[in-house]
Amino acid sequence: MSSTKGYSSEEENKNFIRSYIDEIFNKRDLSSIQRYFGGGSIENSLQAGKHGVGSGQFISEFFKAFPD
């Protein structure tokens, strides 16, 4: 099934994940986490918090531990 833009769902998913990795891990732009963990997101961990808060904290600590 393809979207109205002419891209398949698989292509859109790949592009979404590529942009997530590039923005969060390569560019280290933690402010963009809100875009990926929007209002309806659910993190499957009690410690994670809502809307990417836990993921942002985890990734921030990861960057501190592994600065390179």
C-alpha cells in the first residue's frame, strides 16, 4: 500500500528512522526528540516518562558517558 505522496510505507519508515538517527545521534540535537516522540507516543518502560522525556534523558547521559 502506498501513500498519496507516491512513497511506500516502508520507504517513509526508513526515511523517518534515518532522519531520527541523523538528528539525534549524528547532530546530537536532542531538542528534536519531541518531533519523534510526539503527544501520542508511548514508551514501554515505567522509567521512560512521556513524550520522549525518558529517551532524551537516556541519550543525554549516553552522550556524557561517550562524548566521541
